Amino acid sequence: MEKKEQARETVIGIMPYDSEKVLSNLKQKKYDDIFLRDRGRLDDFVGFLYQTGILELFDGIDSRMERRPEIPRQFLHYCISLKPVVDSASINQLSGRLLEDTDSLRTLGFTMVAMEKGGSVKNKKGNNVPVNINAFYDELARLPETESKKFFTSGVELLDKKRFLSKKSGVYALDGVKLLITGDKKYENYGKISIEDENGKRAKEKGYKLVFLQRVNGDDHYIVAAKLIPLNQQEITVAEELVEEALCVLGENSIKTLLIDRGFLSGSFFNYLGGRGIDFICPTKDTLHITRHMQGLHRAGEGVKTTLADDTVLAGYNRLISMDGCKRKINGVLIIKQGNKARKKVIEGNEFGFLTSLPTGQNQQIETVYNLAGTGRLRLTATEN
């Protein structure tokens, strides 16, 4: 009999909207349980960082500071790490959302002298007390990529040792997000791209791209590997590296199915995942001959069709034609009709869907692929190349 996995302490709970529970908590004055993303949980979050030992990792970050700092560097790192917790979209918003909150600052270790007078000559006019906003930008510019990478990897390993990360094989998603640069600040190793806006005009963007691998099973939503690359670098170039890092921390066979976006669509990457025993689901591209092949099969009346409860109509195809550079068997799910709540409507003759290594020959198998893709929120617009 397989040994049951030991219970893990809940780090983050995903709570669906429930008006009855909200009203009940309001009557009991449990306001912290309603506003989970704001200051109501800030103390809990800092306590979690302290108990897991993650706060200690800040002390080991080398930001290449030659002169003696007015404020310990880890305080700057604490504040930056709390930026998403206090709903700060940018560093500029930290002044009003965090630096004016004396209770939170005391929790982070700031003294009353620092909070009232600041710790830098830049604060001589009393602005941005206790830390001048420019200090955050300067600190990020000094921080080598190797240090941030070491910090992130050490944090994941700490959580894994304390059994916060599941050892069971699960579903993970590989994706990338843009981190754009604005203004005249100088940054290193960023990239530039040219994009077309809604009006058909070309516009330039500069910055970075954060590529990450995240577990998306049930209530487990955490990132286990990440890498920052120039904006003009393709995500696929670091895909295998991130998967290897995740397997190194989590163990072999920890990734059962990987949900990937179009930026990772590659025959060689599919082969690599097959060698690691990992199934995949990936949205199709308009330009792929395999996509046109599925559309032709649909027009010919072939494939296994199934209708979901929301009136979405799907078609499954096992063993599609070969894909360039891919030796692995590829199956497909084509979306014939989207349900009423779907954002993207299907155009006849231009249907789209998913490529997968999972079986799609039966109704339940087709629905499973479609639902798993929804778990990772894979983009379905069929116009991206």
C-alpha cells in the first residue's frame, strides 16, 4: 500500500466568492478574512517568511555595495518583496502603500528614528521617509542576476524541505510575462521588440521577460523555477533549463502534465518532454500545417465529437500527421463551438484548439484535455504566431 503523503501546512488558500461567508465574517468583525490580499494578511505573510527561514536569506544577498549603507540592504529587499502583497503595481506606489504604515515597517525591523527622520541624506527634506524611492531602483540595478537566482532557488528548496511543496506528481504550467522598462533609467541586458498596436501602428517596447514554471493543481499554485531574459529572447530557449531545475528540486516524475503556451511550441521540446516522461498540452498556431490538418478532418466529418454542459463542442483526433522536428506522437483537440461564457468565439473554417500527448479518442479524454488547459489558462486566440 502506498504511503500517504504527510499533511502540509496551508500557505495560501484560494477562496471563491461566497456572499454568505462574507456577511458572516462581517457580523463577527473578522475583516482580515475578507480582505485576503491587503494589509489584513501582511503580518501573517511576514510571519510566514520568518518561520520558514526565508527572511534569513535576505541577509546573504550581495548587492555589491562598496560604501556603508545608511539602511541595511535587507530592509530594501523586504519592502520590494512585499510590493505585490500591499497591492503596489510599481515601486513608486510603495510610498503610500507601505512606507507610511508604521506598524508594517516595525514588523520589518525599521526603528522609530528611521521612520521619522529617514536613514539617508536624500531624505533631508522629509520626503519618502524612511527610504527614498530611488534607493529601491538603485538596489535593483546593483543586484546581480546570479544573486536573485540563488535567492529564489534557496527559497524553493527551503519550502520543499518544510513540506510546503507537494511531492505528488501533478500539473504544471510554463509561461512568460513581460516586464517593461519606462523612463530614462539605465538597465543592463534588456531587449527591444517592435509590436503592432490596435490601430495597426508599430510601437517599440523595451525590457525583460520573466519565464516561470508554476504548479497549478487544485489549491497548489506556486512557482518552482523562473528565469529573467531579455524581451527579444524567445521563451523556448530556457524551457528545458526550467524543467530541469524543477525536477532537481521536486524529484523525478514530479511533473505529470505540462501546460505550455505558444511561445514554447517546438518539436524538439516535445521530444525532450517525452524523454522525461512528461505529457503536454499546447494551444495550436494558425500557421501550423497540423492545425490546418485538424480543420480539414473536421470538415470531412472525422474525429470524435463531444458536447460539454456549457454547449461547448469539441472534436478529438488521435495520431495526427507528423510535426517538424518531433518524433513524438501528437494528438489534438479542436474547438468547434465555444460556450456562451467564452471570450473567444470560433469562426467556421478557422477553428483552433490544442495539441497534446494525452489520448483524445474518447469523450472523457477530450474533455479532460480541455479542462486541464483551462486550469493553466492557456491563451486560445488563434492569431499569434
